[in-house]
Amino acid sequence: MKVLLTGATGFVGREALRQLLAAGHGVRAVVRDPTRAPQDSSSAQGTDTPRRLIDAVYGNVLQPESLRGAAEGCDAVIHLVGIISEISEQTFENVHLNATNNVLAEAKRARVKRWIQMSALGTRPNAVSRYHQTKWSAEESVRASGLDWTVLRPSLIYGPEDHFVNLFAGMARWAPVLPVMGNGESLLQPVSVENVCRCFVGALAEPRSISQTMDVCGPDRLTFNQVLEAILNAMGKRRLKVHLPLSLGRIQAALLETIFPILLRKAAPLNRDQLLMLQEDNVGDARPAEEMFNLTQARFAEDIRRYLQQKAPCKQISQRAD
Ligand SMILES: NC(=O)c1ccc[n+]([C@@H]2O[C@H](COP(=O)([O-])OP(=O)(O)OC[C@H]3O[C@@H](n4cnc5c(N)ncnc54)[C@H](OP(=O)(O)O)[C@@H]3O)[C@@H](O)[C@H]2O)c1
């Protein structure tokens, strides 16, 4: 199949691209920065894989005219683009809902039939966070599109280049304490990026996934505190967890939301919408996706060792006594 992939330069997108190529699909990646376009390294290495499995086209999913022609000749779309923090025109409404509508319009124009949508666990009508509200509206657009759609809703995704485990692991390397907003007792069900992408790539060849909205979560339901403990254990470290009142967290997040975009031209590393999400459980039903896509799930605490221990192998030994 020839697959139009959005978000190919991101954490999930890079693994999706790897698995799509490994499964023999051709990929057209929509990228907004041509210098970051993924390269077809398989052909350079002289393997049996046919050349030109990837082609990249410039496109900003917020600008419909930039997408014109992107889906031409494609059989399916995997739409991954999303944000966790807003900056300038990259609002939740724009990047989740309007962008989905823009890419859907291009898919329909090019008569692409198949669509796999990246959503998120916790997405529902009347969700408390704007992240989940806009993911819900995007899902509704996809379900009403008339295409052969599948909506996948992962929980927290982890993997060697993730944004969450690595953030806290990075803090634990230098900071004597780890900050936790609130009591840290909300539940998460982390899932590996490899398994998330197995679902996306597997769905292309699985007709039973058409018209399905499915949770994609791991085998463990862990509190935020337990997730932090697992990270520290994997690194062989001990750190004090400092629980900050949510009222203080909200003030801190509001400040970061103002300062980061103005001074650093970056989205804030913590925002008030994330705090809303952190206060609710984020768990789902792992079984339907496990069965449909033949997933083998590893335990979170064991699985993160493969990359947390690799990152600072020399330090691990001396840090055991921390
Ligand atoms: N990570 C998780 O734990 C998690 C959990 C559940 C659901 N999800 C969802 O999974 C998806 C991917 O997440 P991720 O962690 O891989 O995020 P990520 O690393 O931040 O990647 C986001 C991707 O979207 C692209 N993008 C953003 N705005 C764009 C625009 N206007 N036009 C074109 N491309 C644009 C980025 O391109 P650039 O490289 O140009 O910035 C990047 O390729 C998102 O929809 C997210 O909501 C993630």
C-alpha cells in the first residue's frame, strides 16, 4: 500500500514509519520542515528493500492549500499530528480538529478510502481538558467522513525517544527531588510505542478494524507515583518525591504558558490543560487491540530498562548506592 503519513518526524511517527517500511508499504510523509524529511536509509544500505519507499512532501496541516496533491496516488492515511501544549496558531482546536478536517478534505479529493486516526485515551464528549475535547471533535469528523476509518486511543506512550519517561529520567539524573503535582494517585496504563505502531500498521491489513474506536493501552495500571518509582528503579536511583498542591501547579503552569512562547518561542513544558488531565485516571480496555493485532505486551517496569539503562551505562554502577 502507499500510505500518507502525517507526524512522521515525531516520536510516534518515526516508529510508525519504520514499521510501515518493514511491512513493505510505501510512505509519503507530510513534513513542514523539508530539512527534517525522513530519508530512505534502507536503499542506501543496499538491502533488498526497493528504492523510493519514502517520499516527503512539504505540508502544514493547518494550511489546506499546502496539502493539495499530498494524497494523490495513496491508498490510506495514517494521521498522527497532535500537540500537548499550545503555541501561537498551534492551538488544540487548530491542530486536532481543523487539521484533521484539512487532511480529510485532501484524502477525499484524492479518493483515498482508508483512514487511521491517532486519538488519545480519555477522549469523550464533555471531557474536562481541551486536549481531549478537541481530540473528540476530530474523532467525530473522522467517523462522519464516509471513509473506512479506524480510531485508536493510546494511553501514555513510552519508548526510547519518548517525552514523558525521558523527562523524569532526565530530572532524576541531576535533581535531588522529583516534583509531583497533586497526590500522584491517578492511574495510567502506559503502552510501548512499538505496540501502538503495530496497531496502526496492522489496521491497514485488518478489515475488522474498520469503523472501530479502540483503546491502546499496556498491561499495567499504575499510579503516577508508581510510574515514577518504576523509572527510578530502572535507573538504580532513589529520589524524594515532593507533592506540590495543584493550586501552586496551576500558577506555575500559567507562568510557563506565558514565559515560554514569548521568551523562548517554544510551547510550555507544563500547562494547565495537562494538570486537568493528570487529575483523572487514564485507563482503558487493552484486550480488543491486543487480540486484533496480536500484541505481546511487556511489563512497564521491565520494558523501560532497555533504554533507561542504555543511556548512562557507566553511571548506573556508581549510582546504585544513591
Ligand atoms: N506521546 C504520547 O504519550 C501520546 C499519547 C496518546 C496520544 N498521543 C498522540 O500521538 C500523536 C503523536 O504524538 P507524539 O508524541 O509523536 O508527538 P510529537 O513527537 O510532538 O510529534 C508531533 C508530530 O506532529 C507534527 N506536526 C505538528 N504540527 C504540525 C503542523 N502544523 N503541520 C504538520 N505537522 C505538524 C510534528 O512535526 P514537526 O517535527 O515539524 O514539529 C511532529 O511530526 C499526537 O496526536 C498525540 O496527541 C501521544
